[in-house]
Amino acid sequence: MKSSLLGSAAAFAAVGGAHAADLPVKKAVPIEYVRVCGAYGAGFFYIPGTDTCLRVSGRARFEGGFQPSYTRQSGTNAGDTSGYQGRMRINLDARTQTAYGTLRAFVRLDAGARTGYSGVGTSGTQQRIGQAFPGIGTDQFGRDQQFVNVDKAFIQFAGLTAGRASSFFDFYAHDFEFAGATLGSDVFSTNLLAYTATIGNGLSATLSIEDPVFRRTPIFSPLAVSPMLNTGSTQNFGVTNQPTPVFIGYTGGVPTRYSFIDVIERSRMPDFVGVARLDQAWGSAQLSAAVHELNVGNVANGAGTGTGSNVSIPHTNNSYGWAVQGGLKINAPFIAPGDALYLQGAYGSGAQMYTGYCAYTGCYTQATTTIQGQKFTQYFSDATVNPFTGQLEQSTSFTATASYLHYWTPEWRSAFFGSYGEQSFSQSARLAQGAIFNLVNPNGTNTFGGNAVGTPGTRFFQLSQALRDTYQFVAGGSIIWSPVKDLDIGVEAFYTQIGLKSGRAIDQDKSPTAYANVAGINNGTFNPATATKDSISQVRFRVQRDF
């Protein structure tokens, strides 16, 4: 029996093993390897399971800068001379071939950490439009800044471009520079909807509807309030009202009552940009034009302040600024492979950011002082409000820029660049602002601070800095070494001069109390230091790896 049982068990085991061997084996899912996509150039690959090609690229950068400081007085950044930053960039470029041509989506994220004062490390321009965020420590506020920007996020299809992209108005856009110090339009991130028609032989035409918020220079206000951060309570305070005075009542034909208009611009119409462009083997040429609406609020208080009858409530009509720009790029391989020359000029009325006059000093504010210990402040305003009529009077500006890139060898290259520009306010605009000074500032006081124009005919009016016609001059160059592909190690240096087109202005560094002593200046008991120009030099060092 024992032998019989063991034999039966062995038989069952043999049968079970045979049945197991006969069962089908489950095959592994085949691996879909990433395939190279050669339709759009190097670096593209097919996204597995789709017919879309994708390219991933980016960069890493270190940068350090030095700029002298002419003051160690109390104040944010006073006495700082250096700044540093580390930055990153990620690009995603997705393309699909369709019956209507290529469907493209492009996304770029820029981020970084920077220290130093505005002009070397941190950026007041980007902080003012929410692309950078300040630290609030005692030793960090104004010096430490985190930077995040959705630089690009656009779709292109059958001539259409929609999303966040560089303005079509721009041409040179500081292509050969580190700091972007030359004057000229360079709005690298705006929201737009554009259509480009390809005419043939390299000629194209574009009509672009663009977000006006990124092209606004404040309408002048003598009571301008800058956004600030209170480090004591660590609370942010934004500006919701920017008042400028206008006359609303008269006595015997003399203005004796005033109220305020809120000159923060309203969003109504987009900016309209038209471009004609030619691209050939010899280079490129572009003609750009733009229309830009200026639209402010109404009188805040109908009763106003002062005496007088015949109260009138002026309604400020909207106004349209405009700008034109011409650019030329000439490739110069006959000098050295890769050499190129840019020439560009722009003129605008009520559209200062289209000419790019604020490029170095800083945009999105009516007055900035990038130079520490700056003698006087330049004013950037698209328009002023005439206090007699309540209507907008536009400023004008122009810029001209040249930049040349030269390759000494395939590993060594240099850029040489320079620009000149001016901004002007009409004589009537400054006189009109001066006419209301005494009514709002009685008894020789000055509630306008550095924004005061003063009373026409007085010495203070002759010396005040507000709404003065100014010029800027920039010249610089760089040397860059690329020991291997996609690695740049370079140094850039440039010189900037700002100045008054005529007359003198109070030197607010040497005479910091002058704007609180209007009466003393006018009666001759206080003689402030004055200046006609100011200048600064800056040096930057950069290491950058693209991939």
C-alpha cells in the first residue's frame, strides 16, 4: 500500500507539471523607445504615443556686478556697490505637423535669486509688475529678491500667434547686451493676439493686439505715491489712487478752487501694433507702428477745496499716444563669420515705453534714481493733466541705438553698443502745473515734495526737477570667451550719462532739504547746490551655460 500511494503521488505530480507547461506565457508589453524627430532641427524627439515633436532646452547663469555709490546717507541700499544673481531658464517647444502647417506651442519659465541694489542686482522694473518679490529682512529689504516670470507661453498656427510673447513692435531688444542698458523698446513678456501674413521673398506683415498694462508710463502726478512695503508690520501697501489737482472754481476769473483727478490709467482699449518686416541673407529690416490709449479717472470730489463760484467739473477725455520705429540688421560675414550690426531709431508721443527711454533707469514709475546719490531725478510720464482744462497733454520722446557684434576668433567675441535719447514736456505743461502750485501749497509750503514744479517766475520754478526736458547717453562694450559650445564667460562695461537739455536743477544729494525750503530758495536766504548732468559706470561678469 505504501508503494502504491507513493506511485500515485508521483503520477499526479507529473500530470500537474505537464499541465503547467502547457499554459500560455504572458508576453511583456513592447517598449516604445523615444524616436528622434528631424523635421524641425536638432534636439526634437517624438512624445511617445503621439505625432508631436518636443524639444527641451534651457540655461543656467551666474552674474555679478559693480557700480559706484556716491552716497552713504540713510536710505534703502545707500552705500551698496555690488550685486549678484543666479538664474535659470527652462524652454519647452512642441510642434505638430497639420494640414494647415505647423502647430506650435512654446513655453519658457525664468526664475532666479538676486541680491544688490536696483541697476546691479535686483530689478525695480520687474518688481513693479509683479515678476519679482522682495525680501523683508532688516538687511535684505531692497537688496534680496526672488524672481519668477512666465516669460513665454504662446501658440502659433497658420500665421496666428496667441499668448504671452515678446512684443512684435520690438526689433533690436538688447540682443548683444548683458544689462540691456541702451535705450530702446524691449518688452520681452506681454499678452498678445497677432496675425502674420507671409507675402513672399522674406517679406511679412503683422497686426498685433497687445496688453496695454505692460506699456504704461504713469500720467504725471505732483502727489505721486510709490508702492511700498512696511518692514515693521510686514504688510504690502498698493497704490489705488494717484491724485493730480485741477481747477474747478473761479473768483473774478482767477482760479480759487481745486479738486483732484485720479490719474491711474484704466484698461479699456488694447494697444494696436503694426509691423512690416523683411528677412534676407544680408540681414533684416523692420518698420513698426503702435497706438496706445491714455485713459484716466474723473474728479474725485465735486466740491473740492477753496473758494469761488462757477464750479465746473472737468471730465478728462481719453487720448491716444503713438510711436513709430525703424530698425536695420546687417550681417557682416565678410568681416568675420557671425558679425552683425544693428541700427534702430524710435519716436513717440504719449508712448514713452515704445521708444524705450526708461530702459536703463527703470520703467513703470514716473521718477526713478538708479544712480546712488543721483543729483536729480528724470521724469517718465506719457502725459500731464492741464489743470485749467482737465485734459491730457502728451510728452514726446525719441531714442537712437547702434550695436555691433564682432567675432575675433570662433571662441572670442565682443559687442560694442551706444544710444542717445531725449524726453520733452511742452512748455505749457510745466507752466500749467506751476499755476496750481500756490493754490494747493499756500504760505510757501510744499506738500508735493520732489515732484513740485513751483510757481512760474520764481527761482524755485527755475531749479525744480519735475517735468524737465532731459537726455540720456549710453556707451559700452563686452568681451566673451566660449571655450566650448554653449558656454559663455564674459565681462561687460558701460557708461551712462543723464542731463538737462537746458538750465540747472537742484542737486538733491548735496542739498537734500531743498524741496522743504521753497520760500527760502525764492527769497534768497537758501541757496541749494545745483547740477546739469550726472553719470555712472557699471561692470558685469557673467558665466552662462545653455543646453
